[in-house]
Amino acid sequence: MTFNLTEGVVIRSTGSWYIVYTDNGETIHCRLRGHYRILGIRTTNPVAVGDRVSIQPEPERNTAVIIHIHERHNFIIRKATKLSKSAHIIAANLDQAVLVATIDQPRTSTGFIDRFLVTAEAYHIPAVIVFNKIDLYDDMQLQALEQLKKVYKDAGYGVLCVSALKGDNMEAFELLLKDKISLLAGHSGVGKSALINTIDSSLKLRTGEISSVHNKGKHTTTFAEMHQLDCGGWIVDTPGIKEFGLHNFESETLAQRFPEMRQRMTECRFANCTHLHEPGCAVKEAVENGTIATSRYHNYINMMSNDFTHEYERT
């Protein structure tokens, strides 16, 4: 195969090799030019799925070299789980971030949900929560789900409840993704791959079972990968995320990443109010009268006390 210098989008990353979907419809295996490894990029992956890149062919090979990474208009990032001073870019150049959550099998904590949403807010990525496996829940769990729906709808987020197994609300899920570049994230076992397979059976993504011992999912997606959908648009399928550590946040701006707090901050008595102990705090008043959910406020306090670098605590 021969090809000219061209541009494209990284649709798969394995750590050392990248698959680039070019503007002329070719799929090419590429490696990263060594120069990028000494630029002082403090991330575990200098190239992320969704990055737009320029590539150069390697002589007498069917591969190419990434010679330029174009500027990202956004990205979603988290603290690297093993390297405290590094971060991991999950995906770049997104239209929206879709968090798949479950009440049980496995349980997704509000702490995890809020850390994900805060990060999406920080990088100006619209976020939606999709609660999967509604066919498995008993009456008490369905009641808890209704409460969570209200919490996040009141905070300004879109919420969709679906069942990949039974097909409930899958038309709405497909419409949510249509003609957009969407990140699909969540714990292992919440059904990300099953959801994608339900709306586009041609992809045949691997799905896994829940461990009966730990009630946690098993990893079926090894590397982040973009898939083109029949309905239009692209989906970024990611490995299951166990923790979501905040990266490069400042205490002074954290409350701005909670939409319901951001709306009331100007009403606080003090311009530099931390919403923790100050008198005349409009945010605390909204918590007390039920306008801001207690769970959201408690997770805000946890993030403040953890200084944005510790792994999240399940709530």
C-alpha cells in the first residue's frame, strides 16, 4: 500500500502503536516520533484517542509515523492510578461524555459520578448519565434510581435509564449518540460494550460477566478505541475505570464545576467563599433547604479535603 503525507484521527491506542483513520478513509498503523517523548508532557499517553494528527509514511512499509499532534479543542483527563505526578488523557476532541452507571452489579458511587462530572465541566465537555440494567433492579433499587435521577436532573444534567439486555429506551440512547463524537465511560461491568452492540450489532464488541465474589465487572475492553456507528457519529469505548482521581484542580475553582453551586456563588456574602464554613453562604443555604442535593455537597467537601490528588472514596 502507498499513501501520501496526510491527516487523520487516532481511533485506537495500544501504548506504543496507534491506529489512525485518515481523511481519505484509510486505516493505518502508526508509531509516535521519538521527539514527542522529550517534550515534558506530564501524561502517560502523549497521544490520545480522538487526537487529530499528521502522519508520514515509512519507506517500504505499510506503516507511518505521527509527526504532529494538532491542538485539542478539549479532552478529558484523570490522575494516573500509579504515577502520582502524571495524568492519563482518556480521549480528546469530544462532543459529549456519557457516563454509564449502575445501581448494582456493580454499584457506581455518587463520589465516582461527581468526580467524572466535575472533570467534564472543567474541560467544557457536555456530560450525560446513562443508568443501565434497569431490568435487574428491585423496588427499593428503583426507588433509589428515581432519587438519583432527580439529583442529577436538578443539577442540570441529562439522565437516561436503559436496559441493554431488554432493549428498554435504546432508541433514545441511539439518538443521544447520533452524529456526535461521544466518550462512553464507567466501571467495568456496567455494560458499555453491551450498549454499543445493541445499537450497532456489526461492531461485535466483547462483553463480560460480573464476578459473583466481588460484584465487580471484568475488563473486556483493553485499550481505548473509537468506533464509527451506523447511525452516524463515533463512540469512544474505554476500559473500565476503577477510580477517577482529579488532576490539576484548584480549590478556588472547584465549586464552579458544580452547575447548581455555580448558579448561586454570586449570592454568597464573601466573594472568596469556599462554601465550607463561611456565614452568609448561598450554597450552604441551598443545601439546607434542599435545593442542592446533600450527596453532591458532601462529595464537594470530600474533593476539597482530599486536595484533588487522592483517589476517590466510595460514598
